[in-house]
Amino acid sequence: MHKLIDMPDVVIRFSGDSGDGMQLTGTLFADASALMGNDVSTFPDFPAEIRAPQGLLAGVSGFQVHIGSHPINTPGDYCDVLVAMNPSALKMNAHWLKPTATVIMDADTFDEKGLKLAAFKTDNPIKELGIEDRTIVFAPITTLTKEGLKDSGLDTKSILKSKNMFALGICYFLFNRSLEYTEAYFEKKFHKHPELIVSNKKVLRDGYNYASNIHAIQNTYVIQKADLPKGVYRNINGNQATAWGFIAASEKSGRPLFCGSYPITPATGILEELAARKDLGVKTLQCEDEIAGICTAIGAAYAGNFAVTTTSGPGLSLKSEAMGLAVITELPLVIVDVQRSGPSTGIPTKTEQTDLLQALYGRNGECPMMVMAARSPAHCFDAAFMAGKFAMEHMMPILLMTEGFLGNGSEPWKIPSMKDYPEIKPPIVPANDTDYLPFVRDPERMARRWALPGTPGIEHRVGGLEKNNDGKVSSDPHVHERMVRERAEKVAHIVNYIPDQEVLGEKEGDILIVGWGGTFGHLYTALGELQKQGKKVGLAHFDYINPLPKNTAEIFSKFKKIIVCELNSGQFANYLRIQHQRFTYHQCNKVQGQPFTIEEIVKAVTNQLRVEN
């Protein structure tokens, strides 16, 4: 007998070859769920290979969606439903199944060839993986897609491209999703190809109807609307949010936005989003390499633009010399590092937090820079806006750290009103200012003023050589030491303009979880789990890294133990050991190109609580 079960949240993982359209399928499911009022968090998990041969383990592409009727902070650890379009997809993802999970497979791909490509040893992959107790749905997805579109007039290749919509239709039935949002997407996407609108709608409905008619799916599920704050929402990923945050900062400052960048995974989406916004006066330049990207941005900053450049780990290495140029010229610039697995090319599609020490120290000479980090896809907007504000008002380059997990992941974002954001007032020098000297500073911010080229009476020289206050090149040792000190003081003075560090959970207690960047959702969810167990645990998640907030030591002193959780070998923990030496820092680290699971954090914290000081 069919049952309709009310669920507070569910996790669905779509998986198949990189050509099977799993990223689109997952995105459409997430968008439909967000439009139906659920809170959503997503995790696209791309293969590192550009296009591995079909059916191989190395080419498996995944997209995980977590939807709920309550606030959702992570894409989830384990999945309630796995869609596996071939045997390799099943093998790569079986360990993520919950004990009660449903597995939906394209039976047509589970032939001798498919099983061999996936390196199964037997002809029974279900038994071999030990998942016989899950609900298994072997659906002939390829066959039914071909049958449904045999009279469509489409060629075989186009027909096979539609089979992901059949799988999506099954999931829409399983979770009582409306088809209307996805059908509206087809109408917009394929408005110049009406035959594709018809075919995709048909396959989507065929999958939905197939699921409603088979007995293998005994239960369906409903997830109620989430009680989110009132407002207008849209689903947004971190790269989009970063781009829009820069556009907002440009609007508030009155300075035109320029982005000079070289495409690199996973940061390219920021450049693409900005390039699409010529209607808002955004100027973009796709450069021939990373060095040209940042150097054109520095030139744009000199010319009076709000300048940004975007990259990932290897590109940040290439930009290091030019970052020193931005520091010594004291020009406003934001460098975004969307971190990925390294070193070198590493695993370019996988997420990590392994660039922190490079961001803090990876330049020659005494070359301090402000370092900030975004904590969620939606928070990338605020982080980018504030990075722009600090860069322009304090006349210096700023490093904004995000991660592949944030850049590609998405969540609902309440569209803000720009009247709620602070003003940005760049210190631009007026014409014929008779008191102007290029490196005389505001005593509060320690910032020099922004003299735009072509402004009468304030001509000056810029470049990588050390200079004195009037902008003349100087090799005087005392001038150099003073300028080094003043540039460092300028970064340190930012502490007076950033908010105090917030502590979530217990304000004092047995253990403080410390994190930064994109681990926030996992740490916050783990905090809730630990509090349910009666543990006296707090969470300090840092958005501002250099400088650290004023009250950092005060917070640390209120807990018996501190555990720093990060997706590297201990970079933030080591930085804290330098900045606040009197505390002991325990570590929870993961360097696998994957986010934390809640289970891993809870286990690490619980183990520390068991150990006597």
C-alpha cells in the first residue's frame, strides 16, 4: 500500500558520466525545491578529468542536493536517494548510502561491458557492494527514453542526452515536486528549438509516470516549506554571489568595476558572471595569463577603477610578485582565491583550504595583506562587498578566500536592499589640492589618498621601487624602514573597522570549535549535534583572518580546550600559534578534496573531550 511520508529533510545524490548531465539534473531539482519553499544546499562534485572515457570510475560526476523544511547548512553527509546512471556511478557512491536509502539505476547500463568498466568482480553489483537491504529500483531509463522519443524526429545522440530528464522525473514523483518550474526552464532554454521543449517535457513526464506506475516505489515523500525570513529569494552559487557583491561595491563607491583575470577552475564563474554585466558598466578582460590578469587590474586601480582579479591556488602563486606591486603602490585591489586541491595542478575540481599560508605570507619582502574568507555561497556576496569597501577606503590590496565548495555550491539567498549596506567613500584627491603628497596618510586608517591620473595639479609617480612621502624614489634605509612599518600598521589598523568575533553555542565551556571559510555549515551543524548530547561547546568561525578580531584572545580564554577544524594539514592552527601563543590548539584536519562530514567533526570533538588536559 502506497504511503505519503512527511520528511523534515532529504539528501539526493545524482551521479553518472560527466556527459550524462548530472550537474544540470541536480541544479534543476535544487531550483524546483527552492521555488517550492524548501531550504536548499548543494554540492557539485566534478571529476578532475576533462572527459574520461564513458563508464570508467574516473569519469563519474556527482551532484548532491539537501532540501528541508528547516534551515539547511550543509549538502548532507549521506544520501536518502542515489541516482546512478551506470555501474561506475553506483560503485563510487555506494558508501554514501543511508541504511534506508533508495537506489535508482539505469538498468540498460548494467550489462557485461558496464560492469567490466566499473571493475566489478561479479555480475551482481548489489550483492558485491553489500547494499541488498536498500530499496533498489532497476529502471530501463535508456530504453524508455528511446521509446518515448522514437517519433520525435531527433537523432539518437539528442535522444540519449534526454535520459537525465527521465531520472529527474522519477525523483520528482518520489518527492512530490512540481514539474512546472522545470518545464518553464525548458521553454526559456530552448525557445529557439521548440522540438527540444516538447521532447524534454515528454521525457520528464514519462519518468514521473513510470515511477507512479511501478510497485518498486512503495512510498513517496513530502518536505514542507521552510520557515525562512520573509523576503524575495533566489538560488545562488558562491561565484555568482562574489561577482554581484563586487558590482554592489562598485555602485556604492561610484567607481567603475574592472576585472582582469585568466580562466582557472573553479574561479572562472566569477569572470563569466561579471562579463555578462556590461549593462551595469562592468569592464572585464580575459587575459593571456595570471600575471597579465592582476597587472591589468593594478593598472585599472591606478586609473580610478574598483579593480578585482580572480584565481585559484596555482594562479595565486603566479600573481604573488604583482601582489607585492599592489602593496607597495598602495592601490585598491581585491584578489579572489577560489581554493582547490594542490599542490601544482593537484585535483583541480576538488575543494580544499590549503592556500591560507600562501595568502598570508606568499610574497617577497615585508608584504602584509588583509585576508578575509567567505563562509557560505550566499555569504560570498557580503564578503566581496566588504572586501571592496576595505580595499577602496583603506587604499590597499585585499585577499578574499573562497573555495570550490562555495564557488560551485548553491543555497537560497535573500535578495538584499542596497540601502541596508554601508556607504563606500574612496579617499579621492580633488583637483589642484596644493597639500597633496602621494604617501602622506590619514592618521586613523593609515591610508594614502587616491590620486587619479589626469587630475590637474596632483601628478605623481607610481611603481615597484620604494618611495618617500612625496613620491620620489628613495633608497634611504630609514625611509624604507618607516614605509615598511606604515604599510604593516595600515593592515593592523583594519582591526578597528571589523566586527568583534562572534561565538555560537556556549560562550564559555569545555571546548571551542574554531574554523574559517567554507567549513561553517558543517561546523555549525556539528555544534548542534554536540549540544543535543549535552556538551558545553562553542563555535568561533573566523571571516577575518589578517588581522584577527580584537576579542580573539578573550574568547579563547573562556574555554578549557580549543580544536581547530580545517581542510588542510593545520595552517590556521599554526597561524593561531604565532598570533596567540599562550593557548594550546588541537586539530581536526582533512585533506581529501572533499568537505567534512558532520560525523567526522563530532567524533573529533568528542575524542578531545574524553582526553584529560
